[in-house]
Amino acid sequence: MTRSAIGQSWRSIGLAAALAVFLGACSSSASTSAPASGPASTAASSPHASTAASVPVAAASAPASAAAGRTADPILANALATLNGLTNYQFKFTLKGGSYASSVGTGGVVGTVVNSPSFAVQFTYVDLEIIEVQGKNWTKNGTSWDLSKYPDRPTTYDSYGPAILLAHYFPASVAAYYTAAGDETVNGIPTTRYTADPKILNSFMDYWGVKAANGALVQAADMWIAKSGGYPVRWKVTATGGAAVPGSGGSADFEFLVDISKASDPANVIHIPAS
């Protein structure tokens, strides 16, 4: 299956339930978020364990009472579109704390995305290296690439790829609560930093299983947008004062971090294994 816009073309098996909840929650910028109900069910694992990790099933939207009258900065509102408009890029997603950190692993999900002329991704996750392209998945074993017998099964990228995370957790109703906070250089790229109103993060923390230990969590979020090109370079959400819950990897502090680098770099090439 060709995907020129990954944020709009999810695999239908395994993520169908999550997508249905997302669409229902975000049909209006004033929608009230559906309550979190634990990890999404995924399809049966392939022999290479390349299926998607469990993720929260509800998208993070602004509270209905708070969203009224707020409009997202057009640059932020277009963050997903500009990311998908890049010819290619490299990415890294890491997660610490909360209920899902163990599903991402200490090394995170790291890889290369090619959007044009057709979608392809090559990434590493725990001890696996996977290529996903045109409805086929390969897993590297030693020096060889093995074609999956289960091409319709979602991979970890289909849960934790940057475009998936933006589509699921950064709708316009959330972007409206981020405001410009100065210029910084991130990943070697001149950017504008946008910082979030902490009150918008309560649902996000709930969905990612972040629990306060004593008292309130201290929450923060920032997104850095490239001054040239308008694509997201980094998105970071943190919380301190939390508890080391099951699945947190032993961390009481929470950190959700997406990094984008080497945007539209001709060196970003994915060599498709022979079928």
C-alpha cells in the first residue's frame, strides 16, 4: 500500500479501533476527549515480532470549555502537513516514564522516512531492524532480510512514527495552546520554539499513564519548528513529580521526545530488499 501522507493513511488492521476513537474525539476542535481505556489491541504478532507496540487509544484534545475562541498558529497547525511534505527525513522517538515506556525500549524507535516518490521507512526498535514499504515488511536477521508473511500487520512505526504521533496527539485544538517563545537552534536547524500552556497537558498525561506520586505533576511541553520549511524539528513533553508505575521502566519522571533531522537530505536512501 503506497502512503504519500502517512498521517492520513493508517493501516486498517490493528489500528482501526484507535483511529475510530481519534476521529470521534477530534471531529470538532471543541470536542471533549474520550476517556483513556488502556492500550490498543494489536493484531497477532508475526514470527519476527515486528507488530505495533501497544499505545493509548484516545487522541489528546483540548477541553471543550477551554477550546472555544482559540485558534492555532498557522505554522503549528500545518506541522503535520509540512512533515509529510518533506521528501525524506531521519527521526528518533524516545519515551521515559508513564505506562508505555517499556514498549518503546531504552533506545527508542530510530529510523529514516522517505515520503517521495512513494512512502518507505527503515527503523530500528529494540534489537530489530525493519523496512516497511508498499505493503511489505522485512526484518533483518544477520546479513539477510526476511520478508514477513504478515504484510498487513502494523509495525512499531505504525504506532510510534513521528507523523502518527502528530496526527494522533497534536490536533488543532491542542496546537492552539502553544505560543511562540523565542528562537533556538535544534539539531543544527534554526527554529522557533513554541511552548504549551500546562493545562492542555492533563489529558496527554492521562493517555500515557503518567500518575502523580504526591500532589500535582509539574508538566511542560515545547515544539520547535524550522524557520525555513516550517516542519517540526523537536517535540518534547515532560512531567516531574510522577510515580514509577508498571511499564515506566522504573522512571518516575516522564519524557516524550520526538526529534527530526536531515530533512530532505539526498543521503536518506532506503534500499528495498529483493522480494
